[in-house]
Amino acid sequence: MSDSVALDPVDLQILRLLQNDVRTTYRELAAEVGVAASTCLDRVARLRRSGVILGDQLRLDPAKLGRGLQALLLVQVRPHRRELIGPFVDRVKSLPESRALFHLTGPDDYLVQVAVADAADLQRLVLDEFTSRREVARVDTRLIFQQWDCGPLLPPAGS
């Protein structure tokens, strides 16, 4: 069963525009897609209600906040059991250094994106918050040299 929502070309254009700049006004959106502002407001409200639009986020520059080093931590949890996973996920999500957390298939169970002050701060984080946990069997660290945003997320062609 698919969770996808039927979207017409106007919906797709609204989503494309909002992903490029979430502060775009309804009046500007309406003019760009060729509908009345009230219609645009109704469509965005429907996209929010249906869960297509999950929310609005403010993006911050980690370096400007004193967290100029970003890394990806590949974490292996052993044993990989539900009663250990919940507390582990809760702890990782609560860490101020955590930026994103993914549950994976394959040899690594989690991918954690973190932002820290420097290499010493990264070492502290890995040792004190990850490898010190009984269920963490291994942490493999990859530094992020550079990151790019990609284009707007839209449904596959022909959907």
C-alpha cells in the first residue's frame, strides 16, 4: 500500500517554489503558479494536512555556531535488539551535536551526522557518548569536507 498523495502540476510547482524559499508569500506563489492567492492558501493547507509538507525549518550554519567540524559516524549496535535501540536512539537524538540519525541495513546499524567544534571535541563525543555505551560495538568516523544541497524533492516522473 502506497503512502503517496495525488499531486497535480500546480501542487508540484508550489512544492518546488516553497522548497527553494519557504518564506515565499501566498501572493507570490499564486502569481507564479497562476491561481488566486486564496486557492494557493487552500492548496498549501491541504498539502500540510495530508502530510506532504511536514513543517518549516530554519537552517543554521554550524560553523557560525562554533561547530565548524562535521562528521558522519557509522555505528554498530550489538546485540541489535529493540530494547537497546530505543534508549540508544533517544540518547543520540538528545545530543546537541547530533544533526541527523538514520537506521540502516548492512554491517552498520546507524549513521549519525554530527557537528562539533574541532577534532578534540569529536574525539570526546565518540568516546564519551558512543563507545562508552555497552551496546555500541563499533564506531567508524568520516569527516565531512563539504556539503551541497540538492534540488527540490518531487515525485518520480509519471506518478
